[in-house]
Amino acid sequence: MPAIPDETYKNVFDAIDARQNEFVATLKEALAIPSVSGDPARRPDCVQMVMWTKKKMEELGISVQVIEAGKQKLQNGDVIDLPPILFGTLGTDEKKKTVLVYGHLDVQPANKTDGWNTEPFELVEKDGKLFGRGSTDDKGPVIAWIHAISVLKQKGVDIPVNLKFVFECMEETGSEGLEEALRNHKDDFLKNVDMTCVSDNYWLGKKKPCLTYGLRGICYYFIEVSCAKQDLHSGTYGGSIPEAMNDLVWLLSQLTDLDGTIRIPHIYDSVEPVTDDEKKIYEEIDFDHEEYRKDIRAHSLLKTTKEEILMNRWRFPSLSIHGIEGAYSQPGAKTVIPNKVIGKFSIRTVPNMTPKDVDKLVITYLNELWAQRGSPNHYNVIAYHSGMPWVTDMKHVNFRAGARAIKRVFGTDPDYTREGGSIPICLTLQELTGNNVMLLPIGACDDMAHSQNEKIDRSNFIQGTKTLAAYLLELAECT
Amino acid sequence: MPAIPDETYKNVFDAIDARQNEFVATLKEALAIPSVSGDPARRPDCVQMVMWTKKKMEELGISVQVIEAGKQKLQNGDVIDLPPILFGTLGTDEKKKTVLVYGHLDVQPANKTDGWNTEPFELVEKDGKLFGRGSTDDKGPVIAWIHAISVLKQKGVDIPVNLKFVFECMEETGSEGLEEALRNHKDDFLKNVDMTCVSDNYWLGKKKPCLTYGLRGICYYFIEVSCAKQDLHSGTYGGSIPEAMNDLVWLLSQLTDLDGTIRIPHIYDSVEPVTDDEKKIYEEIDFDHEEYRKDIRAHSLLKTTKEEILMNRWRFPSLSIHGIEGAYSQPGAKTVIPNKVIGKFSIRTVPNMTPKDVDKLVITYLNELWAQRGSPNHYNVIAYHSGMPWVTDMKHVNFRAGARAIKRVFGTDPDYTREGGSIPICLTLQELTGNNVMLLPIGACDDMAHSQNEKIDRSNFIQGTKTLAAYLLELAECT
């Protein structure tokens, strides 16, 4: 298919600018539905959010299947329905490539009393920022997709690709039911998907857009140590027994060096060496590590250069100790000898580390430490959960189209970034479609996803809508 | 005053046996008042409990002063009245010595759903055990005092000492208001108190009574370490900064050796050496350290002999790590880098350690460790609270009378014990009266004070009443 003329881009962008107040109003409608997937009492709101989105999609001519996602078993034993998943289809032209779009309709919990300046489920605009739970994670991006399609339709543009949509409403609580639903439709709905675009992360900074081609994996561990059948009073029993907390803090103290180096033997053996090409990527990225340090008010960073810090966050493993379950964790003082304590830590993994290998190294090391300790207490290690790291080919047409779209809207090439965290859907979609997955974020690093006063800048919401429309047009290249 | 004839003891004991069902019924009345001092909503019940007790005392001819204890400021900012304190006086014969009796009328919280087999605020008798919150801590002993006096009156016995009573209703929440009230009455109500008897602890075992002459003190510390302005996502930020948890677990791991030895230099310097006389006390005590180990289902004890374990619990310092505030402490997994963590530990102290000296040694050691660590994070140590250890003269007439009373009731000499924990009122009363304080427990080690299914054995409740009556009669020696 020939390249779309610049004029078409201009018309589309102008139309988006002209309709921006309407788009913000639609986002306001979506934010008013408190679709908190982690709160079973909000399940009807989740269903309402799914149905609201279905209606918006159908108004654009998208054919929508409502996929029942099964049941959820709550901690109290109750069983409730998972919110349904939306599978959408727009265009079935066999001559065109097919792009899958993923997004989620659920949000993190939010209460004004948590420290919000405004009602979290009411969009409030202030100084060009659209505040409200879900504004950036992930209702804003989902609605940007809907508006991008709407304007392309309005302008009578022949979208150069077929589109598929997967919108779920359980992402914030582990996407329960999604993988099974996708797997069940691997050979029909997912068949012929040539590439996937996910808008569910953030720019590295506040100004420059990026495309994301890698994520770290995770291996999460529990170390259990117990010394008695129940908690004991430290006055009455102090001096009687070897206490579990002493063993546990010692074990945890042996995991890393002060400079962050993981002390587990051979843990770095399978980490891919840094190539010269890769080094260049980090050199070119717009990132000020001193500003980053100041933003989080850290007293010091583990590395002294931009490139080293980015690599430490994205392409080297790291180990964090998260906390201890079973010990006293409240404010004030309690004179307790905790009888059973569970230390929790995780390792962020990178290619070519596998959970199987990492589990083995971690457990071997901890067993050796425990033998060295010589404590009579009971000890156990649990490999609690894991996820693979993900890195994809950023020279794929998917990324080329994304980059050109960004250049058109922002006048700059994107940075190519990875993320330190995990977005398991990327791996799942890559595996099930067998094709390229790209992360195309439209929100900025200071959007406060999951936190109080979540927002998306109005300009990013609108420019993001343009970027998504432009990305679809740029894919004319591949049809 | 001549010794009381054995016949009198027999008459008193027989009367107590004859009235035991009435005594249990009175205890049942007291337990039905949920005087939970830690729950502001239960404050009226605390007041009711105080007034119920006042009435019982007045029925015996005890002259009672109701001492207003002032106000309590709650965490939510509300200010409510503390429950009043009862000061009782029975006898003002200048030729007699004066004994002060202390007890408390409030209880720990209790809910059936916590794991009680019966309603906690309803006395239920089963297999000779009287279950209910407060049965052993401390309503049972207070009511044993009331019945002891009641029977002495009934039998027309001239009590050989004057009696003073201090019954408070805030003991379980730090005796707020008590010390000030006592201090205000140091020169009137407390004047001329020659000795004090406190029944608010427990036998070492289940069968043999004891008298308690020592308690350990406490020095409680917080170590704060912070690495950033707020919690960070371990995926996004892992590998960026030296994490506070790593520093903290390392510091905590340096506090003790596996065998419980405290690694703080000079911490043992001021511990009183064990004398040969003292060794003998431990040798004679009825205590099976292997049974003790099995009771708490510990995998191992820090020492291998009875004497060493008792000394470790009572007359040597011990250090326990209680927990960490600010880190993840819930079940399941959270991928957080805690920004500020507070490690909590305490040292049980013994004569002649003082909080001032211990604070200095602890802070010096931690500062040295921190310098050795070389972390760029922020660190701070707080000496959170402290209390002095207490040891008294167990050859005092107070103890001699207690011992003879026990011999009369149980046919055995008591064990002379210390406790590992603190009962600050002992130190306060010793200081304000300038005289001997004795702990005379009537409950057994398995009474589950503060825990679910608190109980007192019917036999101990009744034999305890006899012991208290006999103790008063034995004090004829000193008048």
C-alpha cells in the first residue's frame, strides 16, 4: 500500500485538536466508573466499565465479542464472576496486516482520604493536567485508541491494517482469567495477528516519547524461619532460645553487597553481555541521572553515569528485600519474640536468566548459608512466583511505524527504552501470536500511576491520540 | 504480737473451703464486666468495675477513697477520663505494721472470634478450670484478697497488720495516671507502709508456688534507615539505589551471636557476678528445662542445664529483635523497595545495668557499625523507652510470712523466683514507700494471661485465697 500523504495526517491531527474537549469529556465519563478490580464490592462497576467500553467500540463499527472469564475465588471463600473480557475486530481484509491492541479498563483502589487533592473518581483539570484514578493507567490510553479510530473514521481514511482489540478489567489484580481466555482463542481470534501494540507504561522522562522493547522478569522468594509454636514474650522468654529473627536478618544480610551486587554465586553467568550497539542506545537516551536521584530524594545512586544507571535498572539483575511477615510491624513498641518469620525478597531477571536456573542458584546459596549458620531452628525457602524477562526486536516494522508516528507528532525520534518491571501480557501475547509486541506509552514518568493524584497531561492525552492514529497510518508501509 | 494459733488458720481455711462456690460466683460477676482498658469504648465498663470493687470493699469495712486519675489523650485526639483509682484503708492501729496490697481491675481485650472456646466475659468452669478474661490477670487475685479479708472478718480474727489497698484499672495500658496519683499521696496515704504485696504474676510451673523477688528491666531501641522520599517499585527502581532494608538487616544481624550472646562491647561489664548463695537458689528450683522447651515447642534452648536457663531468663541480659516497621509485612508478595524502615529491638537488663549506661553502649556500637557499613543512606537510633531492673531482699519478714503461708496451705516451701519481664509498679512502690515489695502469685504458668482461653484453676483460686489470709496472719511475727 502506498504511503499515506502528509495531508491526511494533517487532517487527522487537526480533527483531533478540534475535538479535544469532547475527548476529555469522554475520559471524564470513564473515570467516573470506579472499576477497582481488587475490591469485590466494585465488581458491578467493573462490569459496567466493560459494557460502557463495548458500546463505544460498537459505535465505531468494531465488532465486539464479550468473553466470559470464569470465576474468582475470594480469600473469604466466596466465589464471584470475573468481569468479562472484550475481544474487538475492525477490518478483516486478507490483504492487510493485522494489529492487536491491548489495554485494561480496571484501576487501582483510590480514596480521597489517602491523600488525593481531588475526588479520585472525578476527572478534575488543573494547570493542563487531568487528575483522576485511571487517567493514565490505563483508561486514558484505551480512550485515546477509541478516539484515534473515531477520527480516522470521521475523516474517511482507509486504515491500512486490520485491527483486533483485547480490553480486560482485571489487570491490576494479576489479569486473572485473561491468559486462559487468550489461549482458548489462539487459533481463531488471535490467528493472523502480525504485531501487537500495548499502551500501558510511561515515558522515561516528562518530555520525550519512547518506545519500549524490553522488560525484566522476576523471581520472588520467601525464607521462613521458625523457633517456637507461638509468639513469646521477650521478657519471660528472652535468653531461652535461638530466636528466628536473628537467623532471618542474618540470612537477608548475606544477599547483596552495599553496592547492590548480588552475592549469589553464578547469578550473573547467564546475563547477556552488553554489545557495542547496545551501549550506543543508552548513550543516546535523554535521561539525567542526577535529576532522577533528586526526584526520588535518594541520598546516592549505585552508579555514577547515566548509562550505568539505565543498565542497572533495565538489563542487569537486581535484588530487593521487601519485608518480613510475622514480626512486629506496627508503630510503637511491642516486646515480642516472633515465633515464625518470613523474609521476602525478589530478583529482577534479564535475558538469558530463567526462573528454573535462578531458583536453583538461590536455593543452593541459601541452603549453604543455613548450614554455615548452624541454627537449630526450622528453615524453608519457597520460590513464590516468577516471570520471564522479555526483550523484542526493535527493528521490526511495528517499531519503525511507532517511531515515525512519534516523529510526526513530537518532531523527535523516540528513545528506545526498557523497563525494570514486568508486564506479563507482553510475553503472553508474543508467545501466543508468535509475533512482535511493542510498548507505546503515551503518559509521562510523573503521572503517578498507582499513587495518589494520578493524572495525565491534557497535551499528552491529545498528542497520544494523534500518535496512535499516526502509527496506524504509518503501517501502510507493511501492507 | 504472739503467733496466731494453728486452730485459727484451720478455722479460716475451713471457712474458705465452705464458701468456695460463693467466691467463684463473685468472680463470675467481676468477669462479666468487660473492663478492657485499651478500648476507649469500654471506659464506662472500667468505671463500673472500679465501683463494683469499691462496694465489695466497703461491705468489708474498708474505707475507700476514689482518686480521680486525670485525662487520657487518645490517638485520634479525643480526650477522655481515666478510670478512677481506689485507695483503701483497713485498720489504723499505730502499734501494727502496715501492708500495702496492689492489684488491677482492668483486662486485656478478648473476643470469642480470637480463638476462645467460650465467651471470654462469661466465667465458664470446665475440668476444675475457671475460664474467662481476667480470671487470673488480675481479677482472680484481687477477689481472692477480698475474700481473704471477708473470711478473717467472719471468723472474728484480729488481723495483725493494718492494710492499705491500691486497685487501679489501667494496668494493661501502662498504668496511665497511677504513678502520679501515688506520688501525690506519698506523704499521706503511702506514709508508714512497711511492706507491699503484689499478686500479679504467675508460678514458674503448674504445681509449686513461688515468691518472686526480682524482675529484669528493659531498654527498647528503634533503628531508622531511609533511602528515598517514598516507597519505590522494585521493578522500576531496583538496581538504582542502596536500599534501606539491606543496611537495616545487616545492622540487626550484628546484635547477637547464634548462642544469644550480645555483641555490644562492655554490655556485660556491669552485670552482678553470680554468687555461690545465689547458685543454690537455682539448683533448688523445681523446673524442668526439657519440659519447658517442649511446652513452647522450641527446637533447642540456648543453654543445656536448668540453672543456666533460669539465669539466662532472670539474671542475665538478653536481646530480642521484635520486627521492622515500614517494610512489607502482609501475607503474599509485594514488589516494593521500602523507603524508610525502622528496626526494633530491646535488651532485658539486670542489676547493675542502668538505662543511661546501656543507651550509651548501644548507640556507640551502632554508630560504629554504621561507620563500618559506609552506606550513604540516612540512619538514626532512638532509645525509645526504658525501665530499671528490680531485685529485692528475699530474707525480709514480708517474704518469711509469705513462705510460711505457702507452707501451711501447700505443705511445701516456695521456690524463690525472678521474672524475665518488667512489672514497673514494683519499682515504683519500692521507691515511694522505701520498703520491701514481694510478688506473691496465685495463678499457674499455664493460665494464658493476655492470651485466648485465660483461666485460673478453681483449686488455685481457693488455695490462693487461703494463702493470702495466712500471709496476713503470719505477719503477727512483726507486730
